[in-house]
Amino acid sequence: MAYSGKYKIKNPQKYKGDPTCVVWRSLWERKYMKYLDTNENIIEWASEELALPYRSPLDNRIHRYFPDFFVKERCADGKIKSYLVEIKPKKQTAPPIKPKRQTKGYLYEVMEYAKNQSKWEVAKEWCADRGYEFRVLTEDDLNIRY
């Protein structure tokens, strides 16, 4: 079952973008939003406010990728770090395992994986140009850290 909804921001001064239109598309995203909104070490954050152009390997056309989060954080050593964060199920971060019979489900997983890799490559390059980091968080990261 897919979950989604609007997140009501408690600290709008930290949010960079329109604080009235913050949408979560999974319970993991909602959990991370709560963390960003209430953690005093988070200086700024935004959700799907940045559009990065990328070429899809599926149709070889240019599309727009909206990373889930932009985060600016004050680290324990006092330094400020910036990140782009994507939240995905762990299953979508590794190449699909080929079954004995090629199914529609497997083909869909292969296409999604290829598309995600293209998006993430563009995000890594964009971050490298600005001195940011790109992170893909899975349910394992969110259950441990946030």
C-alpha cells in the first residue's frame, strides 16, 4: 500500500521553499521530514524543490529529476555540510536478480534501476560541482539513524 500526505512544518524558518506544499510519498520520507524539521543541527532543508535534468536510458530523452531532499547540517565539529538525499527501498538500490523466467515485474525492476542510476549519476555530479554530498537512504538507514 502506498502512503502519501502533506507534512505540516513546525519550524518554517528552516524550510527553503513553500512550507505549505510539502508532500511526503512514503512513510520513510515522512519520518525523515520529522527528523529534519525538529533536529537543531539541521540549518536548512527542502523537499523536492530542486530539478536536475537527466537523460533517461529508457527513451534517450531529457527528463527532470527532483531529489527528495536538500539538507544543510551543522556537524559536531562545527562545520556545515550540504547534501542531496534520495530515499528508496533497499531493493531498488541494487541491480535486480534475474529470475529463471523473464517476467514483467523483472523487466519493470530493470528499467527502474537503470532510470535511478541515471538520476543518481547526475545528482552526484551536481553535488561534486558544489562541494555537497549525495546520499541514498534506505529503510535500514532510517530505522537506525532517524
